[in-house]
Amino acid sequence: MRYQKELTIAGAFIAGTAMGAGIAWLVQRNRPQNPSHVLQQTKEYFGSLGVVKGAWIDYDTIEYDLFDNAPMVYIGGVTVAKDDQLVYYQFASDAITGDVIDYSPMQLSN
């Protein structure tokens, strides 16, 4: 009888630990990435278009309602030297994955 009680307590402890670890993993997986890390990923992405001369990112996330699921994104901009000209892009990067999900070239005013 005592052995069965100890076995039940041990089983409950193991199950609780497994559930706690699973919940912690889910929470961590769905947490926004550090904006500095996302900016670095974004600069690498735009590096394929030319030489990145400058970049910025807003540290606050916003809902990006151009898509049906309205993901949380960081908004920013990057200046790329391409064919002896500077091209400025505005971008939206997914806050969870860090992927660039939308960008558009902007006209630089003189």
C-alpha cells in the first residue's frame, strides 16, 4: 500500500514536471524576439540587394493588419547602396520569427 502511494506521488511529480516544461517551451516559442536580433536578420536579408548603409527598427510591436491573421511585427527602415544609388526600404518583420514579411522601396527626398 505504501509502495503504491509513493509510486502515485512520483508519477504525479513526473507528470507535473513534464507539463510545466511543455508550457514553458510553448510560452518561450511564442515570445517576440529581441528587436536588435530581428534588425540584424533584416540587414542580412537586405544585404542580398546591395550594401546596407544604415538601418533602424522600432522596438514596439504592432499588429500588421495587411494580412488576415494580423501578425505582430516590428517596423523599420534600411538604406541600401545599389548600382551607385541609395535606395531606402521600409519593412515589417515578424516579431516571433524575425522574418521580413513585407517591404517597399521609399522615395528619398533631397
